[in-house]
Amino acid sequence: MCNMGDFDYLIIGNSAGTVGCIEGLRSVDKNGTVALVAEEDCHVYSRALIPYYLGGQITRDKMYYRPLDFYDRARVCVFQGHQAVKIDSAVRVVELDNGSRLGYGMLLIATGGKPVFPPIPGLDKQNVFSFHSMPDLLGIEKELAGARSAVVLGGGVIGLMAAEALHKRGIKVHVLELAERLLAPVVDATTSHLVEDALQKAGVAMYLNNTIDQVHGTERVESVTLKNGQNIPCDLLIVGVGVAPRVELAEGTSIEVNRGIVVDKRMQTSVSGIFACGDCASTYNFVTGTEQNLPLWPNAYLGGRIAGFNMAGMERSFIQGTTMNAMHFFDVNIVNAGVNVTGANQGDGLEVKQNYDSDGQTYRKFVLSENGHIKGFILVGQIARAGIFLNLMRRKIDVRAFQQELFKNDFGYADLPEILRWKLLQDDVILGVV
Amino acid sequence: MGRIKAKPEVCMGCHLCEVWCAVAHSKSKHIIKAFLYEEDKPLPRLLVEEKLPLTFALQCRHCAEPDCVTACISGALWKDPESGRVIHDPNQCVGCYSCVLTCPYGNIFINHRKREIIKCDLCAGLDTLYCVSHCPNEALVYEDC
């Protein structure tokens, strides 16, 4: 078993970034000693699967993000059920909540995010949950049998996934959103309205420009009064308004924090030998060229993986991260990436091209820069081969010569101009009759 | 690990690679039984790109650093270090389509009926690469690299 002591690599956290780091560094360094500190007392699972489990689509064993023997095979010491409380970077030691100390050569902070609770009195009652962790999942699961009416605070991605999961379990769901439309920061108004239509059709109640004014009940929430005075019965209250970076460990150290823990493209913090990734970090967004918190699964895994390579001495850069979502709400498939723009035109020289086909229930929107680079896109309904658009975006391809083709539902490499097509596929085809 | 490569100039656009790919991944592996009698209609895991007269087939490139594996929220996709294959476990897949969003080649396909994805597995467990061996004009070849 694992003993306290010194490790070549130490990771704080146990989710996507941690697994990315281990898989990255183990592909370079097979022998270095690796340990991780995990607060939750269970094997690594995917938070992104919580709605699938609670919606009744998967069993508990499918929640695991990697096989049960993953850490053994990667020869990782797992200190489970412990919290790291302090980093002493001068002597390269991490202190745990039980007072024990772990030395490290390289350290990764992958502490993730913590759900935000708005300052509404009564959100500490028994049947109030965030939608983030295994304790949340177990708590919500216990409530499901007796719940007839649920309130979901927050009409963003998490809130809507929670709403759909509860709806599937036969519960009447009420979604409260402070903004004038659902998913407001994530997608444009047209997409929001398509999602609102889908929820309405399914029978989910929506309250826009609204929030909880008062929570009623003693130990448990029994009902809530909304800002507009309306009263809703409530057997289960889900708070899904967002997640804030967990940066406590960096506080009081010389690790720079700007909302998230600031890292360079190698995922290293301002302190040499300490790396960070995922929801706790502020990372490079290749579309905007700035550092920002990008709390999305692919970014967390990839950031961890890049950190792992660099920690093991192989230089790699995190230059593929941006906002990106693959979502589905009541069978409406949506993907988006990059900047989100509502309205036809936006300053900064950005130009919007869009097409809404009400018959086919498909919608496509591209945000182009002055020089024809895709800066953002949204596809609703027909999402096949969406990754080609992300690739064009990452490679900063001028799409103006074929921009009409982007709206074809079966858009593909055949639609690109010949020279560009074969440049992008140079390793994948053999040209010339041979 | 090798890769399947297309020769666009000799591709006739017959789509037989798609047909045989679907057969290869059917239950019976029999072209008539598969299409006529199997409950799950056989689906191809590659696509003939077409803008006539141009045609060529494209399938999963089994990338060295696969974006689909990075994006997968359920652990259903992984790269097998020994074979180099990017493998998909349908039992673990929840159909979130994050891989569809991130595959730079657009080579992860959607099985709408089952809400899961399908992709090329280089005919794992079969004795031949069906798309390559059934191409009438050798427009698909397997190259070691």
C-alpha cells in the first residue's frame, strides 16, 4: 500500500484533469512515483454523467471514468478521503487535513470548482442540493421516490440537464432563470428559444426573469415564493447557477490567481514546479487569445494531459482549449464552440452568418473575423461532422471562399477548395494515380 | 500502427466500402441477411466524401493524440497503447456527442436510433479490413507507418 513520503509527482484532485495528467506523464515517465489526494471517498467518476445516472439511463458502475484498476495499473498511490490544506512551495510539501505531509517534485492542482449558492436564506435545508458531486447524487437519489415537484434554480447547462433528468423520473419540474432566456451566456437567442420550445413541449415549467424570493419550510423546503409572487410546491430544490474555481490552496502563497489559478501554455503556475488545470485554473483560450476559466470536461482532461507531459519533461502547449459544448435537451442536439454572439452584428469586426430552417428544425450560425477565420459556431438539430468546423477554427482557415457551403447539412472535406482540402488531409490520402 | 488511406483519383464513388463496412459490423456478416433481416440496420463507420466528380472515402485516423478521447465524458473512448487503435465501448457510451464536436475529420458517426456513436475499429476481430479488401479499384489501401 501507499505510505506517506515523497513523490516525484503529486496531484491534488481526482477527476478529468487528474486522469489526463496521469495518462500524459505515464506515457513519458514509466518509473517516477505518483500520488494523488482525493477528497471524495470513491473511485474516479465523471461528474458529467450525473444527469445520465439520475435520469435512469446508466447504472452506478458506468459512472466510473476509468476502470477500477486504473490507478493500480498506472502505479499511482491514492490518498482517498483526504483534503490537502496547505502547499509549502519553499520545501515542496503538501499538508493534508490529518496533519500528514507529502513531498513532491512536481505538483498539479486539479481541485476543480465548487457550486455557487446565491445568497438566498434557506438554501441550507435538507432537500437542497447542487448537481456536482457523488454526495449530491446520492442525496438527490434518496429524494426521488417521494418527490412530486422540483425546483431547479438556474437555466444554464447544469440546470437544464438536472431538469431533464428529474422530468424523466416523473417529477414536475420548475426551472427558474434570472436572465430573460435560458442558456444566456452559452448560446445565442435563437438557440435559447429552440431549447425553450423543447422544454415547453416536454411539460417543464419555465420562469424567466425570475428567481426565488423566499424559501418556506423548517428542516426541509416545502415551497418557494418567486420574485414575481408566485408560489411553487417544492419537494426537491436543485441549485445549478454555476461553479466557481476552487483556489483556496493558492491563497496565501505566491501562486497567482485571477478568478482561477493562472497558468501559462505549459499549464505551469507562477510558481515553478506547480501546475494547475481544469475548473480551478485560468487557461489559454485560443479563440480570444486570453487566459480565462474554461470549466469544461475536454479542457480539463487536455489541460491535465499537457501538464503531465510538461511535468515529466516533455514540452507541450495547451493551445486547443476554448469554450465548447455538446448538449442535448429533450432530443434537441446542440453543439457550439468559441465566441457566442447574439444579434446580426457585433463590434470587433466580427461578422455573423446564420441560417434557420424552421421545417427541418435546424439552425447554423458562424461568427467570422475580418480575415474570414471562424471565431465561433452553433449547430442545432443537425450536428454531424461538427468537428470539421472546430478544426477549421483551430487552424485559423479563411473560410470566405466557401462560406455558403458551411450551411450544407452534409458539409465535409469535399466541399473545401482543392488546395486547402489536400493540405488538411495530406497524411490521409494518396494523390496521383499510383 | 498502420492507417487506411484513400486514393481519390481512382475512387469511383461506388460506396461499396460503406456497404461492406456496414456488413463487417453487422451480426451475421452476411450482406443479404444483414440488410434484410437484422433488427439493427447495419450502419457504415466510414463515409465517402463526394462532390462529383471528386469522391474519396474517409474513416477514423486513429490519431496519435485523439481529440475524441480527450472530450469523452464517460470513458467510452480510449487509445489502446499496444494496437494504436482508438477504441469505442458502446456499453460505456451515453451519446453526449462531445466526440462528434471534436473529431477534426468528422469521422465519428451518430447512431440516432440508439443514441450512441459508431466509429471505425479497423475491423477488430475480423480477418480482413472490409473497406480495403472490397474496394473494386484499390482506391483504399492499408499502409504501415
